[in-house]
Amino acid sequence: MVLRSHRNDFPEMYHEYRIADLESDRGVGNLEELEADILKNGLIYPIVVRSPYKDRPEVLYVQVGRRRVHVAKKNGYTHISAYHRPFKDPNFGNRNKWSIQ
């Protein structure tokens, strides 16, 4: 089951990833309000992932949206919408500065 985003402003970067394949090393805090919003309105924007290791591009790290990933997993989703950004993108969290490469 895929938690698909409503918005896809960068189709060239858009992918759907298996949640079990995503890594994140930070806590997520309180999810109640976010969970209620996602269950009511769905996922608005994709999460953002990138490969933090140049020599291991298969490792996908959640840069933006780890709380959304936890909500999706908790609610039985197996996949989630994501933008995959390049290894050395200094603007990975600022979609207003993204350019297609």
C-alpha cells in the first residue's frame, strides 16, 4: 500500500520507495497531530531522500519527512512518495532552489 502525495512538483525526481529501505537516525517526537492530518487529508508533499554515501547510492536516508515515514509505517503503508536528491545537493531541504540536473 502506497502513501502517495497529492503534489508532485518535480516529476523527474519523484519515486515511490519501500519504507523498510529508508534510514533515519533521529527521533520523531509527537506524531498525533500529524497522523490525524495525514489520515484526514492524505500526504500533501513527498518526503525527500538522498544517498549520504557517494560509494553506496543504494542507501537512502530520509532528509525531510521522517515523521511522515513513521506515520505511514504505523498505519500499514509499505511505500511512500519521495523526491530523490543528488548526493551533494546543498539545497536538499529548500525546494524553491531546486533545479533539474
